Amino acid sequence: MANAASGMAVDDECKLKFLELKSKRNYRFITFKIEQQQVIVDKIGSPDENYEDFTNSLPRDECRYAVFDFDFITDENCQKSKIFFIAWAPDTAKVRAKMVYASSKDRFKRELDGIQVELQATDPSEMSFDIVKSRAL
């Protein structure tokens, strides 16, 4: 089902893997990339990987979408988790790629039911662990 504005389709595997992350917690993170007018799964992080593993998996000069299952402990000492959607568009990425990812983001995000927090980052500092933690609380 292509988006009329961007002509972008979403591979069914994207939705299946996201549901597994959300309901079964099989993965810590999933990165997605656009290839041949379709959003596909790029990389999957195992449950024992951490936020640093996730940020290191993002390419330094290419755009990606990502979801990250962030576990944290509240001030009341409760264990919680929130699913972050991260739109990664580094300054060093090609302008055309940034435009394609930007125009397809909302449509893709709607396919993933259960996202609780959204972040956009053009530089690793914009999605540091401290920023993610402050957005989760």
C-alpha cells in the first residue's frame, strides 16, 4: 500500500517485527531503511543489547527510522518501558534521502501502533541517553 505523497510502501516484516518487539519483547531495537520505494527492516538488536549498541548500529551518513524499547525505573522505583520512534537524518546524509525520509515518516509511524515517544535527530548528541531518559520520565 504505497503512500500517495511519497510513493512509499511498507514491507509487512516491519509491522511483524515491531509487534514482536512490543508484545513479546524479542528485540531491544529495530532499524528500518528505505530501499526501492519501500521501508524494510535493516537491523534487529537482541534483548540483551543496550542503548549504546543501538546508537552504534546507526550509519553515520545515512538516514534510518528506528524503534527502541527503553527500560527505566521511575522515581517511585517502578520498572517501566517505553517504545521510542527515532527518525535519524544525519547532517552528512544526502539531501534527497533526507527529503524522502521526512516525507514518509508520518505514514510509516502510523503503521507501528504503540509508539509512545518520538525523537528526531540529525546528530548523535540529539539522541543521547540522557535525552532519551528525560523524555521517558
